[in-house]
Amino acid sequence: MNMQIDANKLNISKKQLIAIAAIIVTGVMLGTTILNDKKSKTAEDDDHGSRIESTAHRGGERQEDPNKGSHGGKLFKEGDFGLEAVLAGDSGESRLRIWLLNKDKPLPNNAIKVSATITRLTGEKQTLNFIPDKDSLVSREVVAEPHAFEISIIADTSTGPFRFVLSQEEGKVDFSETQIKAASIGIDTAGPARIKSALQLPGEIRLNEDRTSHVVPRIAGVVESVQVSLGQAVRRGQVLAVIASPAASEQRSELQTAQKRLTLAKTTYEREKRLWEQKVSAEQDYLQATQALHEAEIAVVNAQQKLSALGMTSSLSGGLNRFELRAPFDGLVIEKHLSLGEAVKEDAAVFTVSDLGQVWAEISVPAKDLPLVRVGEKVTIKATAFNASATGTIILVGSLIGEQTRMAKARVILSNPKGAWRPGLFVSAEVTASEADVPVTVASDAIQIVGDRSVVFLKVNGGFIAQPVQLGRSDGKRVEILQGVKPGALYASEGSFVVKSELGKTAAEDAH
């Protein structure tokens, strides 16, 4: 159908027609542009949605502060999947514990494989492996202090891996380089050194308990004579006292009776054996005589053993009831608790004999110095009351620390041939100086006490962290580090007390 416009009928000029045509063309072009923009935006939105889906499949990363979980840990979420992580345990024995969630409901601890990597502020890394523990997963490895690190937790789900980051900066003290210079804090490097160790410790001379005997009668009786005096030197087997005892008489009488029965049993046995061999008597008579002989022999041995257990002999010199107390070894009578005519009990300690040829020097060791005192090391003992010294060997370092003194006891065995080292004498013990090359040392100024533990403040980006350490030998200038610091680590040496002070302020502010 053709439509023709009659310009004359419409009374429209040529110029007006041109303007109308231009408007129509412009409108068509604008419409086409708008439609193209909509298509382009729709395609871009579709492409963005595809990328989001792909990212979710590969595993998103969530590093913002998570919420608190039902177990007191930090809660991470990505879609329906959730994970709660907490670092818990005794001091120095903390482990990472993880609970798995799906739509805020617990998942079995074997539903998803989880791994984690710790990156400390010093750059050290540690891999954590997990095992099921009740309703959670717990790391096999202990997470050592300080707890200043970043833990990257990877959870491999059916839709892909998810990565969560748990950050902690416990024990970190913020210090800029300008502040370090202003506070005159020296930075040193942990490394090997040759250490000469020496230590002065208080002590006291004690009896050698291995060569000290408390002599008891072992049978009750009345003292007939005392043959030694207090402070007298005695020889092994020497008679100390004589006691009259009914029990001694009974035991010796029992032995004599058993011996006479044994003599009769032997005679009977020999006769019955001869008659049986001559086929005069029955074999049964011979066997009975044999049995009687054996029983008589046992009775004699039993009676002798009783006498020996009581420290008596079968000798009848002086009478059946005479019992002699004898010295167990060469020594000195240092205690005497009986007198002539006194009745004594079987368990009364009537004499104390000690061999003073060897004595013990018992020294007190503060807890902080225990790593420096070792069994087998040489010690120089010096008297405080007069000028005398001797060398001994540490034979024992006590396992317990006194509740009041907060010290442990160490024991040194000391030869005392001239008797100069008398029990009760106060002495000082100097651990023999020894030189040793040790792999890791720090300056003595670097050791600080935080709480009840020794720490070294390691240098990290933005400040320091308090690293607990196990100390070894020291020469006053350098201290051996047995555990906690690796060679090459940077630490605060001179002025480290300033860092400790700032750490205390931070802890006080956190408490408020």
C-alpha cells in the first residue's frame, strides 16, 4: 500500500518536511544505540556471573575478621560452608582445633580434608596435619609460643578448596625503626660463640650417708658394758657394747638343739643305710631315716640364719645370752645413746658410726642456674671460715625445687683424708670453668624474664616478638640458647628492657 503525502493539502513547506525527516532519522539512531547498550550490558552481566561461579568453585578467600563460633573460636564462612578454628591448650602445648559446618550445622570430622600452614613473623613456616578428635579436628603438631603468626587453613570441599586466614600477633611489641634508634635499642645476630662458664654457689659439708650407719641391737636386752666413747675411731667388727638378752639365749639354744638332732639323725641314717644294704631292714626304714636327716640339716641352717640376721655368732664365750654390738665399717662414733645397765629396745639407734674419709658438700642451686650444674662436672669447694679448698665431683642434681627457697640441691663428693672438712661447715662451691663452642648464643643483656620464663625479643617487621627460650651455659657476656632461637636471627640486645617495658604496657592496656 503506497501512501503519498500531498504537500499542498497539508500545507507543509519543503523545509518543514526536511526537518521532520531529520527528527525521524535521529530517533531511529538513538533507539538502535539504546538497544545495543542493553545487549552489551546484559552480556557483561552474564560474563560477571560466570566468573563469580568459577571463583566459588575454585575456592574463595576470606580474610576479614570472622565472627565468634559456638566453641569460642573464630568462625569463617563462604556460602553454606563454615569453619571454626581455635588455638587452645596448656602453655607451650597449644594445638589448632577445627570444627566443620554446613549451613551452620556440624559436619562429621572426616567429611572434608583440612590442612594448614603457619607463617611466623620471623618468616619460619610450619605445616599442620590434623586427626579426628571427638567432634573436631586437632593438629598433631604443637603450635609453639609466641602465638604471633598467620595460619592459612585450606579446606578441600566437594565444590572446591576454600582458604581462610587466621592471624594472631600475641606477644608482639610495635616499634618503628625511628623508635628503635631513639630508644637506643641494639640489634644483634644470634650465632656461635666460645663460652667459659663459672658459677659461685653456697653450700654446707654433710655426712656421707652412704658411709653412715645407725647401729641398732635388733634384740631387746640390758647393757652389760660399753666399750667405746663418743668421737672414738673404730675399726670394722670392733665391739661397741655388750648386751644381755633372753632372746639371744633362746636363739643359741635353738641352734644347739638343732645341731644335736642333726648328730642323732646322721647316726640313725648311717645305721639304717647299712642294714638296708645288708637286706636286714626294710627300705622304708632307710627312707624315713633319710628324711629325718634332711629335716635336721634344714633346722640347723635355719637356726644359723636367725643368729646371722640378729648379728650374733654361735660362740658361747661369755654365756648364751651375751650379744655383742659391732662396728659395721671403719669410722668415727659420732652419736652414742646408751649407758651401762640401761634397757634397750631392739629398734633403738644406740650408736651412729660414720666414715669421715669421704664427705658430701650439699650446695644450693637457684632454678635459673640449674642448666649450668651437671652431674660429673668438677667443682672447687672453698671453706668460708678458713683458707682451704678442695676439688670434688657433682654426683647428684636434685629433681625438686624447695617451696620456700626456690632452689634445688646438688651433691658433691669430697675426699677428706685429714678430717678438715667437718660436717656442718659452710662452704662455697665454684663450678669448674669450662670452655665450649656452642652453636647459638645471644648477649646476656638480651635475656629478659616475662612471667616465669626467659625470653628473647626477636626483631620482626614493625617491631619485636617475645620468644621463650631454654638457656644453657653462660660466661656473663654470652648465653647459650638450647631452644627457641635459630642462628642468624636478629634480636634486641642492649636496651631490651625497653621492649619488655612496652610489652608490659600493652598487656595492661589489653587487660583494661
